[in-house]
Amino acid sequence: MHRPPPGPIARLRHLRYVELHTPAFAEAAGFYEDVWGLTTVESDTGARWLRGTSDEHHVLHLTEHERVGLGRIAFAVGTPGEVDEAARRLEARGIVPVFGPGPLEQAGGGYGVRFTDPERRLVEISADVHAVVPRGRDGAVPVGVTHAVLNTTDIDAAVAFYCDVLGLRVSDWSEHQMAFLRCNADHHCIAFNQAEWTSLNHVAYEMTSVDHFMRGLGRLRHHGITPQWGPGRHGPGNNTFSYFTDPSGLVCEYTSEVAQIVEDAWIARVWRRVPELSDLWGTAGPPSPEIRCRMAGTPDPGPLAPLPHDALARGLHDQVAQLQRLLEGDLPGRRGLAEGAVVDDARQLRAGQPALGERGADDPADRAPADHAHLPCGAHAASSSSSIQGCSRVAGSLVVVSRTSSSGPSERAAWSRSSPPTAPPVK
């Protein structure tokens, strides 16, 4: 007998924190503490946890990583029992947690469960996180993280998952381009933007009032930093906005006075995408080309996806093993290969170096594509970098073996893929 799917896995209380991956770790950590206004609560090699003025242990987790992007989004629930029940409901839906439920071995501790959404974002639900003493709210610094906007290739599927599984509710639509979802009285904690690829659009930090918001902009101006879009006030959510980019190229926002929802009275609306509704004040003007580009981000395969060079190394290792089996007679097609054939580039792989094979420096597979029009923001330079070229060499010339023919002496032959895989561009 078919059972109806279970309800939402939990009642989420609020967006607890966001983890960001960055290759510019020292610069990003310095920016968020010295300029943006957050305070470090704990740090480790390649990791920093920063708080705002609220009682949340940390609202931003920075992790040093080769690939820039979203590490995870974390939501709060009331008790560890709710975490356990969320894990049971996930499994009932066929969603296998990647961690937990169990104690979180991280700064702030807690008890949680982690899983991935359909676009491979990592989601955490937690309870019993360590308490911190709230700070005074007189300073023009963030209270905490208030929402994250996520670029999605299928806005309807993304909204369905976060509503059906996580229990979020739709507050408003911006035509069929954006959807604003809430978990409490705040108008939105997550928003989705229809895009060409999955990526992080931006993370917003709450300021206590519009006065704190404007004084925060003044503090940034003293650091020589001006908004790339803003200040203004959005129609959907009625919140103030000013957008900036951090040293990693990720977009961060100061915001305040987000609309408060009365559940029984609120009716979702569809906002037209026109300038006078995008900015009710009419002060911000159109977003700059740079901030549009940064909001689009680069394609993000998720924090659990292997790095491009890891995937290439594994592919090379598999092909080396296949050829070794062929040489040993375990695979068909051994005829014509000398018993003592040598797989030269396997040694290079084990040493962690790219296998260069016998191709010359002018081989077309080593050259960056001439047309970069399809690449996302920040990818033009990466597409011609030495790291990408190195990957092409690894992919394009996997192994070289000695082959003996009946007509003459030993000759060298390169075993190549027909075309190298495309590595995700890196900012």
C-alpha cells in the first residue's frame, strides 16, 4: 500500500549561520572582522567563526578552500529530539543524511544532522549550540545573518523541496524570477533566483535599524568602500539594501527593517520586475554590471563535490589500472603489447604531477578556448591559467606505453581521450 509522503521534517526557527568557502581566506577574514563588523569567536587553521550582536554563537563560518562558493546553510530547531525526528523523516523520504544525527564536532558544538538538497547544497539542522552573551546593539554592526539568496536552475523544484521537506512558506514572488521563503515572522530567510547555473547569489546581514544601516554604510565609506548597488528599499520584503563584494568576489548585503509576517493574515503576491518596485526609494539606480556579474557567481557543484584535479587524478588512476590489467592479460586486446611494457605516466601521477605524455606545447588541447562568451563572471582569466592547462594535459594524454609491432622495433604510442573534460571555472 502506498503511503503518503511525510510532512516537513522539522519546524525551523531561524537561519543560524552560513558557511562560505574562499581561497582568499586571510583577506576575507580580515574584511568581515575589521571592515564588515563581525567578531571572531573561534579560529583554527583555515577556519574562522564570526558572530554578530545577537545571542547566536556564530553567524558566519569562513573556510579556506580552493573553490569559492557556499559551504553550507544552517537552520536552528528547538531540541535534539527534533533533530532525531528530522533525520527519521529524511530517511522516510529517501534522503540519506551525510552526517548524523549526532554531536557536531565544530566550534559552538551542538547536535545536528546534515544532508544535501537536489542541487547538492549542504544543509544543516541543529540544536543545543553553545550560548554566547548578546552584545549591545548601539554599534553600527550586523546583528546576524538574515537571509541567503540562492541561484537555481529550476526555481519550481527548489521552492517545492524547501517548502515540502523543510517546511518553509512562500511569502512573495518577483514574477517567475525570484521566490521569497520564510521560516518565521521575517519575510524571507531563503530566496531563490532562476539562473543558468547553481551558485550563491548573496548573503544578507541584518542591521538593527535604518539608522544603524546608514551608519554602517558610513563606516564602510571610511574604509574606502562604497555600495555597488544601493542604498535603497526593496518592494518584496520592504527591506533596505546595499550590496558589496568581499575579497573572494562573493556578494554581501547590509539590510534592515524586513517586513514582518502575520501568518493568518498574509497573502503572497507577485511583484512586477520594474525599477520603481525593485527600489521603492528610487535612490539606488540600476545595479552595476559588476554586481550583476558577482551575483551570478560561478557554477557551484556543491561542497561535497571533488575538486577538478581530484576527479582528473582519479580518472587517470582508473585508466592506468585498466591498462595494467590489459598488460597482465585480464582484459581483451592484449595482443601486440610486449610483456614488459611500461606505463610511464603512472609514476608522475603517484608523485602528484601532471602526466605530460609526448604532446608538444602547441597542442590544441592545451590552449584555452578562443570564445569565452559562455563562461560565467571571473572565469575568463581562469580558463587560460596554468592550472586549467595542467588539467588539460592530464586529461588529454593519460598514459604512454611501449608497443612492439611485427614490422620493426619498439615504438611509443600515446593513449589519449578524445577530448578533455571541462573543469568548473574558478574565480
